[in-house]
Amino acid sequence: MLSQTKEILDATRKFLIFKKYNVIGLAPTLTAKNNIEPITGKENTHTLQHFLTKYNGYIEGRGLKSLKNRQAEFKDTVILVDEAGMISNKQASDLLKLGQLFKIKRIVPILDGKQHGSISAGKPISMLLKNGLKFFEMKKILRQTNEVFRDVVQSAVDHKSLGVLKAYKDLNSSIIEVKPTENRSQEETLSQEINNLFNGGTDHGGKNENIRNDYALAEAAVGKYASFSESDQENTLVVASSNKYRKFANELIRNELTSQGKLQGEDRQISILENKHLSHAEQRIYRSYNEGDIILAGRDIDKYNIKQGDWFGVKKVKNRSGIVQLERIGELKEGQDNIIHWKPSDNKFSKNKDMVQQFSHETLKLKIGEQIRFIRTSEDKDFKNGDRGKIMKFGKDQDVHLKMKDGSEKILNLDSETANFIDHAYASTSYSSQSLTFKHVIGIMDSKEKDLTSQATFYVNMTRAQETATFVVDDKERVYDALKNLTGEKDSALQKLFVVDDLTKIADKKIEYDPQKEEFLLEKKDLEPEKEKSFFEELFGRTENTTTAEKETTGEPERELIKERDREAEM
């Protein structure tokens, strides 16, 4: 969150409190939640999914006997939703329904429309804005401290899609192009590393050649990373378009830091759990599960006597019957079975995509000096999703002494459940980097990743940086062409939302509302395309309708984006 946004929100909060309103802060990710927490207060700030899960009974029509108590609890309440562009139609629908039931005074979304939208279906806030929802726009840039770089970002903010394209052109000298045909001195030695990292040591012929070309992009990004001073390296983030490049970059940066003597000692290997991020459709297919996988229940599932937070191991997958045999992890409680025969295609079980999460076992190497990040909040809340720390020393009994980014010192036990959810912190994906700020950012963009090379990806990568943004690409022109054709904004098939009474007055008129169905259909308006002839000519050197460059694409994003769903309900 920019400091300007913080200042305005803080002033808004003080005004609301002066007027005797209660203020609650919500955010779709824990990183965003941590950013808004200093403003709205720890007790009044939650992830959006945690808030919706807590009151899910009301959303589903249960708990109405205690509704008056909730209405009293939320009397004179205003909810601020940070990074609101990332919420889905379903989340918006549920939140607005709670607002209606609890008689919440106002729900205020806060967003940057050019960043990544929801991974799940829909773009509700964008739809509301296009149909007349009143808004206050902040255009002053405060994050970027380099004046020249700030002007580039300002152009992207002021001129929308065309501004993003112009920013790409203006940053030309900061774009490193790595062609597949270029000779790379380390190519031969990289081959075995690639095999070990992704193929279990097996050579897959032509597939490895493609991987080597991809690896070269990460190698160039790490070369730029290595050029920074030690203090700047700790304030540099490599932002990758996909998890593949994130893994490449993390591995190469570790090698570089080891060769520089900044990572010391022998590797300490631990087993971690990596979220498989299966889509809803994949969750229902028994072939998506392998023996040894770990399953976490996200909600109570009465049919199988499963409670939220229960852990299971996949013991066996029965191909003929489509049944996955689960073995409970931890102590058995009264009435619970140790073995559960679960059929993923069971509609009653799988109707809600947040029912379960699936994990596989991976190996993580750690050294003294290692930068790590936490990808799940610990049960005692001592470590939160998004927290970052540096390993200072290995102590007794698997204790690791950490110096956190905020300067505090903490101890992590590698045998604890929390240690299952850590990773190296040198590289991040574009989607998960939203809300972060670093002095230097190095972005990796590959034109072959069609649905990931978008204006939203470029914009997010660029605006995470305070001083410099460098991009490593496989082909400058192809990436530019991809940016012209893909904004990163998904079309929405769902245009119906539950609505809070006070929020039905959009664009100075009341939207048609059906209280029986508890839904409304937003009217569409014919919007005139923005015309900026001189700006367009400066960018392209010719006159053309701007809507060509601002064309939206349809269809589902690549599964890689689904892998970045941040569904941390604070369990």
C-alpha cells in the first residue's frame, strides 16, 4: 500500500471514529491484511476469507435466530476492503449479503485497477466502477523515489493501457533480452542441475533444451541480482511470471550467494509441504491424488465426520472405484475413524472449492544466512503468512534463530508444523508480490507464457520497486506484442451480486433489485473509448483507434495463475 493511501485511510478512519463509527479492515491476502492492520487495528483486521468463513452460517441461511445480536455487533460499522480488485464474484456476493443481513453502513473497496484481478471467477469491483459506482481516485505516486522512474510509473497510471505500453518502451535500457540461440558458458553444467531440480535426474531430450532456454532467463536475472551490493541484495526482489521461474531463480540465487560466501555451512535439508493448488475440477478427479499426498480440511464435512483443520495422508488411490483412501494424521477424537474412504467426485463433498487443500512433500535446503519466507500463518500466530526472516544460526534440537525483516528475533523449530510451510524468499511470483515494496525489482517475463505475459503482470512487477526496475525477457518485441493484446483483465460471465441496501444507489439511481432472489443485474452503459490521439501517435507513430491496444481477451487464465490463489483463512 502506498504511503499516500495509508495517510488518506488513516485520516478516514479517524474521521469515522470521531463520528462514532466502527471501522473494520479486510483484505484478500495476508500480505495486504498486514499492510492495512496498522490503520484499522489488529483486532479489527482480518483476511476476507477468514471473515466470510466465520459468518458462513448466515450466508447459507443458518443462524438467523442470533441475527439481531450480529446486527447490534455491527451497528454503525464501515468496512474497508484493501486490494479489492483481487476478490471474486463469490466473495463479493457473500460479503455484500453479510452487509445486508448485518445492516453494515458502508463497504468501501480500495484497489489499483491495473494490478492482477481475482484468480477466481469474476471482476465485481471493476464491473461496479464501469457501471457508475462513485469513487475517489489517487494519482499521486509516492512509492517510487527515483524521479525518472517515478515519471515512467506516473505515465502508466495516467494513461491506462497505453501508459503501460509506453512505460515498457521507456524502460528499454533496463530490459535485458536473452535469446535462446545465445551461447551461455554454463549451459553444459546447468543440464544436470535442471534434471535434478525438475526431472529427478532423468534426461527428457528436447524437453530439457526448452528448460535450458528458460533457465537462461533466470540466470540473467540472477546476474543482475549479483551486481547489487550485499545490503541492496537483501532489499531486492526477483518477480517471476510463474512458479517455474520462481524456483529457477531461488535455486540460482542460492548458488550465487554460496559462491560469494554469504550462505555458509552445509545444507540443512528439511521436508516441506508444497500446495498443489488444484483447480475445483481437478479436486473432483481421483487421478489428481497420489499416495503420500497430504490433505487439509478447510471446513467441516459432516458426511465423513471431518472437522476443519483435520489432516490426512493419502494412503491409497483405487482406480476402479475412484475412491481415495485417507489416513488421519494426529490423535483420534471420539467418534472419528482412522481410515476414511473418500470419493472426490461426491457432489456433497466437493460442491465448495475451499473444502480441502492438497500438498505434496518437497525438500528444502537451508544454510546460515538464508532468507526465508513463511507461506502460512502458524497456529500461535507467531509467524504470519508473508513474514520474512534471515537464518542467523542453527541451534540445538532443530531450533533455527531468525532475524525478521522488522528487526525482531525469533526461533523456529524445524520439527514444528510451521516449518512445513516455509520457502526461500529471493524470488516471488507476480501475483503473490502484490502489496510488497522493495528497493530494486528484477522481473522475468517470457513471451511463451501467453496468459501470464500481460499488462497487469508488467505493471505489478514495475510498481513493486522504489528505485529501479529491470526486466529480463526472451524477446523484447514478442513481449511487447503480448502486452498490446493482453491487459490481464478477465471477462466476467457472472454479473449478479447480492447487494447491501445502501449500495444499490449506484450512479445516482437505484438498480433494479429482487429481494426474493436477493440479487440484482447491473445495467450496462455504452462507454465512449478514451481518445488521446497525440499520446497514441507518440507511442506508435501512427493514428489508430485506441481500443485496439486496450482489447480485452476472454477465456480462463492458465492453470499457473490458479497456483497463486491466496486462500489463507486464518485457521
